[in-house]
Amino acid sequence: MLDARPDVLTPTQLNTLARGLLEDTFPNVVVEGELCNVSRPASGHMYFTLKDARAQVRCALFKPKSQWLRFAPRDGMLVRARGRVTLYEARGDYQLILDSLEEAGEGALRRAFDALKARLQAEGLFDADRKRPLPAFPRRIGVITSPTGAAVRDVLSVLARRLPLVEVEVLPVPVQGADAPPKIVAMLERAGASGRYDVLLLARGGGSLEDLWAFNDEALARAVAACPVPIVSAIGHETDFGLTDFAADLRAPTPSVAAELLVPDRTELLTRVRRLQRHVEDAQMRAMQARFQRLDRAALRLQAQRPQARLDALRRRQDEAMRNLQQGMRRQLQRREAALRHAGAVLRAHSPQRRLLQLRERLAALAPRLRPALARRLQRDALHLRGLARSLEAVSPLATIARGYSIVQRDDGRIVRRVDEVGPGDALRIRLGDGSIDARVEAATAESGTRSTPGT
């Protein structure tokens, strides 16, 4: 039996010390190598080996990080792994516990992509509130893509199958290479300014990060965000993301899915139309049934009120009134005829011609008697007039004035009869037999010799 000494370690103690030493010395490393022995058990973890020409190292990528990989790892693929160095104590195996895994050669592009994405996002270029809804039934769609790629064939096939009535125009552009971004930008600007399209589809098939890099161009992302027409971006496969996907109004995982999102399915439309037609027919039937019910109720109320009997009574009253009217008209006509005959007889009896003859005869008889009677009447009237003149002259004030009297009047025409009716300064008119005199009162004195003024 071995002696227990302080410098003697157990395998567990040794592996624990080695693990601590490795993790403290290499907290985070990046290793590039070739994948081999890739396995993914039911637990969801991923285990593989990274190797080069002279060495290899075991690696583990635990769930859920293994589920967020943007590619499918396979043997022989060159990858770049980031993680920490550790030691699996149970077996004494030296290994890497990974935080991320990406295809080699894409790291620099990925970092450039992340930096540009973060800057544009900070500007608000990808904000959800600036996204516009797609038209429910577009009439014309512009597809900006390569005219020879598989993506355009898939898009045209899906659109023709789902909604043959929609107009589709392919706007050809290169989708890969350094000259692709400016040409896509120019096509976007022309399409947006033309006003021809209800929606635009920016599409490209799958590929590596380098193949899809044209759609990570800053100018292109800004052109997509500024386009006046709603844009759907469908670049690569479902795991591929470009800046145009974030700047567009809608991102589709593939061009085929984008085509399905752009237009409704005609089968679904027909089903919806038939369903709406059934709803309309049902509504019409319910409305007709309701009207029939109201009609039946009205008929019952009408029958309860016996309208036919009322109509018969009204017809009898109408016939009786008509008979009474006819009889009254006949009686009125007879009375009018009798009155007319009487008026005719009276008119004949008092014929104007006969009356004129009678008046002429009477006038002829009265004419000789008229002149002497008129002379006598004039003589009597003249005598009577002279008598009236003498009587009038006897009581006339003019006769009194002619005998030396006068009439005193105020300026308003009233006759002054007493001294107290005038006062100093009053204007007077004195009427004499041969004219009048205008005077003004200086003093008014009563017969008693005392001075009097109006009102005293």
C-alpha cells in the first residue's frame, strides 16, 4: 500500500489542477481548422474535431448555441471556432468548449457586416415604424434580380400559379460582384420614380457570404429604405441575412416565399368569394324571410280589420252619394231653367226698346210744360234768395263793422273778446270795413281802470 504523501496526486486532483491551469491561461481563443467526426446526438449538443496537417483538438458546442448556426457543419469544412480551453476531467481529454462557430474566410466580412448594421440601426434606418404595409392586391410587380438565375424562375412560377392576373416585370440587374450594388441602386431609383409598380421584389438565390455581399452595401440599403414603393427583400436562403432585409418593408426567407407573400392564392380567393357569396345569399334569404313574415303579419292584421267589408260599404256610400249628386244636379238644372224662362219673360215684358218709346212719348208730353214751370221756379228761388240776403246782412259782422265797429284777432286767428285775453307785446290784427290793421299791445286796461294781464 502506497504511503499518503503531500506531493502525491490522484488522477482527479491532477485533472482538476490541469483544468484550472488551462482555463486560467487560455480564457478565450480562436482556432481555425478543418472539421471532422461531426456528430449531433439527440441532446442537441454538437461534438467534432478540429484538425490541421499535424494536430487535432476535440470541440463541443452545446445547445442552444448549436441551434443558432447559420450553416450546416460537415466533415471537411474549414471553420473558425471561438471558445475557451478546458479539460474533461472524467477522461482526461483536452478540449475546446465553443461559444461560436463560423465558416472560415467569412469572419472579417461578418465583423464588417455587424458594424455597418449597428450603425445604420442606430440611425433608425431599420425602425419598424417606417415599414409600410404591402398592397393586398397588387396589379403590377417589379422583380429586381438576375434574369438568368433560378430565383427569377421560382418567383415567376409561384406568381403565375397563385395569381395569373398580376402583371410581373423583370428588372434585370447583376446580383453579385462589385458592380452589382450601384446598378441595383440605379434600377431601384428608376422603378420608384416611374410610378408603374405597386410593390418591388429584390431577390437573389442562395450562396456564400461573399456571394451575397452585394446586398450588404450601405448605399443599396439606404436606397431600399428611401424607395417610395414598398419593397420585399428575399436574399439567399432562410438563414441568410443582408442589410437589404433589414431596410426593406418586409423580409422573406426565400424568393419563392416572397412571391407567395406578395399575392394571394387564387384558390383561396375563389374560396373566399364563394364564402362571401354564400353569406350574401344567406343574408338575402334571411331578409326575404323577414319580409315574408312581416307580410304575413300585415295580411293577418288586414284580414282582422275586414277591409273587404269596409270597401263594400264605401262603394255603397259612393254609389248613394253619386245618385244624390245626380239628383241634386238635375234639380238645380231645373231651377236654373225655370229662372231663365222667368227672366226671359220679365225681359220681354220690360223691353228696353219699349221703355225708350214710352220715355220718349212722356218727354214729348212734358216738354211744353217744362219751360213755364222752370221760369216760375227760378222767380220763386230769386225772391227767396233776396230775402235770405237781407236777413244775413242784418246779422252780418261786416254790417256792424261798416257802422264803425271792428274785429280784433290774435296772430293765431282767434277773436279777442276780453281784455284779459291779451297782454303787452301780443301781435293783433284789427279788421275794419275797408281793410285790416296789424298792431301790437302795449297795455291792456279793463273798464274798472285797473291794469289787467292774462291770467290775472
